[in-house]
Amino acid sequence: MKEVIIYSDGACSGNPGPGGWGTILSYQGREKELSGSEPQTTNNRMELLAAIMGLEQLKEPCKVTLISDSKYLCESILQKWVFSWEQNGWRKADKKPALNVDLWERMLKQLRRHEVSVQWIKGHAGHPQNERCDRLAVNAYLSLKEGNQL
């Protein structure tokens, strides 16, 4: 099984507001950068989408280390909350509806396809790939403003 590292980050100007995501796939010393944006979104949606887009790029099942500064993303997977939400009809422990179900369904598909280990890192703390992902995400939503797509 191929071993891949995926770094991901999301950013939002306002919450909700224009947002962007950035991800870096690293395999055998090579890296691929991806980014995108949405005109009206939330930071948590962009954090999730960054990770999903990286995972969806993989053409075959892989052993993946997913590195993110999003506690929402990491804890939802590591604490297995997302699996409980799914089992409970997308309701959280407090019986309130889970958020971002469309993206969590895509994430679960990838978590079941790949062997994924998740690592949380502190954001804006000088981690080179995390800083690059943040720049990709910010530049993606800034390009919306420049293109007058807002």
C-alpha cells in the first residue's frame, strides 16, 4: 500500500463568508498542491473540504497520514464522533443535527477507502506545509474578490 501524507487547511473571510481550502499531497519526495474556493461558506466546511479533496485525489487505496490544524476535523475523526453521528441519523449526542453532513458523508467514504491516521498540529506555528496550505486557502478566496465573483 502506498504511503501518502496529506496536509490540509481551510480559511474563511468572515464565518460565514468567502472561503478557500488548500491541500498538499506528499508521496516519495514529490508534492502536489491543490486549492479551491467558495463564495459563501464556513471555516469548518473549508477545513473538511481541504482534507476530502486531498483524499479524493488518490487513485487507489493508500495508507494516509492526514495532518490538519482543525480540531473540528481531527477530533471528529479521532474521537469517532462522525461515526456516531452517522449511526444516529446524523444527530449529535445532544440530539441536535450534525453540521456539514454532505461533506462528512464524502469524508466517511474516504476513511473507509483508505487507511487514514489523523494528526492535529497547531496552526500558524511555523509548520512549513501548514503555512503553505494556509496561503493556498487564503489566496483561493482572495481570487474570488479579484475576479469579482462575490
